[in-house]
Amino acid sequence: MFDVIADKNYIRFVNIRLGGCCSGNHEEDTLRIALFGLENSGKTTLIECLKTSKKVKEVKNKISTHGVVAQNLYLQQKHLLLFDCGGCKHQRHIWPHLLNNSDIIMFTVDSTDQACLQDAKDALFDLLIHESLSGKPLLIICTKTDKPNKLKTVTIENHLNLWMIVDRPVHKVNFSSVTLDDLTLITSWIVYYSNRKQKGKLMNLTSSIISPNSSLPLSLIPTPAPSAATMSLLSAETASGAASTAISSSTTRLFVHSVPLKKSRMNLKFVKKNLVI
């Protein structure tokens, strides 16, 4: 049933029930989530908050995740299979094995560690070049945002070159396990794509154009299709070295950058980048 990786020593399964019993779930309705990120970027802590909806203080000297921990979660009566992937450099060879077995991707970034941003960007783009990951929705989660030494959002975005990601919906949230900032945004994002999978529409995302500075509910996030002129521009940038080699002629969607608005509102503000009509 779980053909994630060949080496069984690298994966273990944990069953967790959230928000009541959900009987009658079928495997085809289960949303598979791959959670990636560097070591100590807050992946396991995030899972604890998802399981309990309670504040979790950062645990010092905790044991890093080894290999992959697969957890069965029930969130708002949605069945989830979440793969918590170890972030150590020597364990990242496991990551590609999860790509065919996941529906959506979450990637955590430590907002207090600027020295690791280059490594985080390299790890992220190493994932995105895999064709089996093409088109799968991506959520960037900036963790530890309660810390006084946290980096500004624009600094993280610039270091990660998020504007280069053009083949999938990409959303970004800030998260603190101490204050639970934007936890509701994360859960709403997960539930949204779980609903899409159950309706058979996960990879058939709406193609439309968003006007500049407009806002939409999280459940209505569209992805614009780039014109031929846009693709020519991207190809030229790739040839000149200005764009990532992950951008190819097979790209069918243009990245729309999202920024959270007021925490009390379930909205995202959209800013178009490099969109040619």
C-alpha cells in the first residue's frame, strides 16, 4: 500500500486522529502531503501543532527526524497522510522517492537563520527540477516568526527566488508554534486541496488572470496561464542565466506571489510578476 521507498529502515508510520472519527475513507481520497525543509527548520513542531491545535514551545536538543515518518492524520474530517522528511544533507537523497506519492508539498524555512537560506533555496530547487513534482501545489512556511531576530518576509523571498517558480500554485505563510500565527491558514490550505482531490480536481486548477493588488479567499486561488510572449521572456532569461534552469518550455502556469493580509481574515493579497497579456 505504501510504496514510498525501498529501504524499510527509513520509514515508520504513526496513526493520529484529529477532530473525531472519520469512517469510510478511501485511499484515493487520502491527501498525501510531503513536508520538506532543512534540519531544525520546524517540521516536526509544525506537525505537533497540526495534531493538537495547541501552542508548542521549541524543544531544545530534540532528536532530528531520521529518514521519513509517515503519519495518518484526520483534520476537519479529512484523511491525510503526511510524510515528515528528515532534513539532514545526507538524508535528502530520500526526498525524490516521495514525489510520486505526494499530492501537495510543504517546505519549511527557519526565518531566524539567514545563513541557511542559500542551502534552503538549493534544496527547494533540487526538488522542483523533478518532473514528477511538476504542477503540485507548494506552500512555503516561514517558521519561528515569534523570535525577535526573525528575518523580514521580503528578505526570505529574495533569498529563495520564489518568483522563479512558474509551474505550480505557490503560497507562503508565516508560522510560530508559540503564538500559532497563521495555523488556520495552513489548515485551510490543506483542507482546500483535500476537497479538490475528493472532487477529482486537484491537478485541474482554474486558469484565469488576477488583477493587480486584488484579494481573494484562500479557497478561490487561481493560477494564470502565461502567454507565448511570457514564455519567450522566461526562455530568454533562462538562456542569459537570469532565471532558474528549472524553468522549461513545458511550463504551463505562471507563479503568482501571495502575501497574507490581516491575520483575522482568511484572505491573501496577490501581486502579479512578469505577466504578459
